Amino acid sequence: MFELLIGFISGIVSGMGMGGGTILILLLSFFGGLDQHIAQATNLVFFIPTAIASIIINAKNKNISWKEAIPIVIVGAIGAAVSAQISSKMNVEILRKLFGAFLLMVAAYEIYSWYKMYIKEKIRHNNNR
């Protein structure tokens, strides 16, 4: 039952375009008790069907610039293969700390983006008075 809840939450976050894999790895490693390597590998398997569903829906809605997407996909696949090789040989504790640092950087960026948007909105609101 717990796995279904994790999958549901990750699917919702992924469908919103926020990277459900990040949430999935966090939930599987912290609350599911899985080793970091297994959580990341599970994320990769989870990513395939969710990515295909997103591609189909966004392609139907003409939201994809194929000219830009294809080179990104090719280079991303190469990067994923290289990083999978590197991470599979890393110590679990180091991998977990790097993942935590990554999450902190993402959180800091999101907070900064929100703050910039808030300030711009406040300035725009004051200029319309």
C-alpha cells in the first residue's frame, strides 16, 4: 500500500512538471528504507512510462519544439549513462550526501525564483496604483 502512495505522489508531481523522480528518490530512501542506489534505479524505471505519457500529451498539444528537444534528449541520454556508471561505483553515503546537496540547491533556487516573482509582482502592483 505504501508503494502505491509513493507512486501516486510521484506521478502527480511528475505530471505537474516538477520532477517526480526527486520526490520518488526521497520517499523511497527516507520512508521506504531503500538503499540510495536502489532508489535511484527505481526512479529510472519509474521515469520511462511517466516520460512517455508526458511526451504523448505534450506532443498532442503541440508543446514540444522537436528541433530543440532531440539534441537535448541525445546529450541527456549520454549524460545519464555516464552518471549511472559513476554513481553505481560510489559509496552510498557519499551519494546520499550529494543528492541531499542537490535537493538543497534546487530548494534554494525555487525560493529565490519565488522571491523574485513576488518582488516583481509587488513592484507591478505598486506601479498600477
